[in-house]
Amino acid sequence: MAIRRAVIFLGPPGAGKGTQAKRIARLCGVPHLSTGDMMRDAVSRGTDLGKAVGPIMQRGELVSDDLVMKMIEERLAQPDCAAGCLFDGFPRTLPQAEGLDRILERSGFGEPLVVDLAVGDDKLLRRLTGRRTCSVGGEIYNVYDLPPKVNGICDNDGGKLVQRADDTAEVVKQRLAAYERATKPLTEYYRSRGVLQVVDASVSMDEISRALGEIVKCAEGRNGHL
Ligand code: ADP
């Protein structure tokens, strides 16, 4: 099944990729493909994949490219990806970006739309350590910047809000280091091809959503589809 257009959200952990990806994917009617969510789901279901990646994620290190690419290939073969999809947390290394390029080419589709959510280190810690996720629907909150109406409870479905195991200060440091080393070079990889857009992700979640909405709308206008 072919992919019509891929949108990629780049940016450090804590840039708000997950929150924004959910909103923008809903806006565009395409699936939101978060490799982090997919692997956390495998961990909680106790599958072989989950057993393999759980300890790596706990340490804030990157999972191997082979495992990630296999997971992505299987997911992209699902019919709901035929009209496009939004990647969040993928690609995260140069080999993953090259692997995705091959898949997109094989599917007969053009360049992805890549958006870098740029934000300084000072904001990241606050966002990561303040993050809480709904244990039912996955909605993301932040105790400082985007609190739920009732402490610890999801506004949407009343689910209990939980903190991610890798959002502790020590693991966050590892994740930021992995980003600097392996993922940041991807901005140059896409910039040199002229497909990179940069959005200031240090502002409020709603302002970031507006900026992303504009970019995605322009892209739709140019291509007639995402
Ligand atoms: P964040 O971007 O906030 O760090 P994610 O949910 O995207 O969170 O990822 C959580 C963890 O899952 C990462 O620290 C890493 O261990 C693993 N992971 C997610 N996506 C990838 C990927 N594309 N390649 C390698 N590891 C990944």
C-alpha cells in the first residue's frame, strides 16, 4: 500500500512532538505514528519486542535501527497509512532516515514534509518532568503548562494521569544526549534537501499548533493532499 505523503516531526524530547502530532494528525485525518508509543505499548503487553526494548528505553538509550525499521515497515503496510501519515519520534538516526527514504521511494512518493520543533534546553527539563499522560486515552498534560481541570485526572475520559518511567531527571539527561548525538544531525540532512521547516516550539502549545497548522495547510495546498 502506497504512502501519499509523510510528515515528520523532528525535535528534542520535550519539544511537544507527541502533543502536537496528535492534534495535527487529527486535523489532517492521517494516522499518528509514534515509535515511542508503539514500543511502550509492546512493553505493557509484554510481547517479545516489548521485552527487548523495555530495558533500553528505561535507560533513555536508543533502540536498534533494525528493530525500529521492522516495526515501521509493518505499520506502514496497514491500509490506514495509504493516504499519508505523521511520524513522531521517527526517524531518529541517519540510517533510519535513509531507510525511510527507501520506503517512500518504493511506494512512489515524493519528499516528506519535515518540521523541526526547535526549543532551548532550559524549557525541556520543565516540560519533561512536568509531563503526565492519561492511562486510558493517552492524552498528554503538563502540570506546569497544560494542567488538567482536576489534578491527576484526564479532562476527556476521567482516566488516571501517570508519569512516564523515563521522565525522571537522570533518564531525561540520557535522552537529551542521545538526541544531540544521533538525531540533531537529521535537521541538516533534511535542510540540505530543502524539505525542512522550523517552528519555534518554545511558545505555548496552542501557538505551536497554529504554526504547524499553517505549514500543513500550505503543504496540502501545494500537493492537493498531505
Ligand atoms: P521522547 O521523544 O520524548 O524521548 P519517545 O516516546 O519518542 O519520547 O521515545 C521514548 C524512547 O523510545 C526513546 O528514549 C528510545 O529509547 C525509544 N525510541 C523511540 N523512538 C525511537 C526510534 N525511532 N529509534 C530508536 N529508539 C526510539
